[in-house]
Amino acid sequence: MAVKLRLQRHGKKGKPFYWIVAADARSKRDGKFLEKLGVYNPNVNPAHVELNIDGTVKWLQNGAQPTDTARAILSYKGAMLKNHLAGGVRKGALTEEEAEKKFQAWLDEKAAKIDAKIDGLTKAQAEAEAKALEAEKAVNEARIAAAAPVVEEEIIEDAPIVVEEVAVDAPAETAEEEVTEDAPAETTEAKNEEE
């Protein structure tokens, strides 16, 4: 029986996640499997991969062939490297401690790369949010400026206050007296009747 290490699709339409399984090559994609080795979720950035490295190496040493996508995922998590180092230990090129030391150094370097990518993505997202906030503030200020009434009066501080003098008319009685002195008597009587 030929054994394949492959992906088995799960999840809903448009949001897939995969199980990494060891299965018979003749079984259906989502059918029976021999062992579940891990989980792959491509919906997040960076992709989330959980893998049982020792179980995967055991299957690789027993002759299981990974598919192209599964090989890339196994290589990303270091299962292919560990299998390679285990082959070197079997042949006597390395000791067990040297192989474990090399594998641990590779894991530390890989973890540093992943952390740097996460930090870069977080920083880029924060910059994008800051730019969006500035653009939104500019749009809001423009909207407020367009809605505000236009006032073109200039207010000058420390300017002297000018009070205009208004001529006050003389009281009505004095005006009548003046008129009565100059005017004939008939006009004065006519005015009195109107009042």
C-alpha cells in the first residue's frame, strides 16, 4: 500500500483549513486517513501551521511520499530537515547530539524570521491606520469648513471706539414758539385745530 502525506480540506466555502494526514494513495481527498499529523490554516498572515514533526519523520522514514504542497509545508516546519539529519545519523556522518543542535539552531532562526515578519505586518498595519485617520480628519475638517457660514468681518483689537454725536432736535414746544413768532396767526390756529 502506497502512503501519501497530503492535505485534507475542511472548513466552509471560501474559508478553508486543512489537516495534514498520512493516507492511502487510493483513498479520496477527504476520505479515510491513517494518521492526522497536523493542521494548516492559510486564512491568517503568516499562515498558521501545527505539525507533529516526530510522527511526520517516522512516516517519511517508512517510505511515505508527500505531495508538492505537503512537501512545502513540511519543509517550512523543518520536518524534511529533521528527516535529512536522521539519515545522516543512520549513516554515521553525524552524532545524535550534533543533529539535534543543528535542528534547534534552524528552528531558532526560523522563529526569528517569523517574528520579524509579524512585527513588520503589525507596523505596516499601524501605519495604514494612522494614514487613514489623518485622511479622515482632513475630510472632516473640509466638511466642517464648507458647512460653516463665511464671516468676513475683521475684528481689530485695541482700536478706539468712535461715538458719533447725533444732533438732538429741539423740543416741539420751542419749535412751535418760533413758528408762531414768524408765522401769521392763521397758520398757528390751523395747527392748534389739527392737534
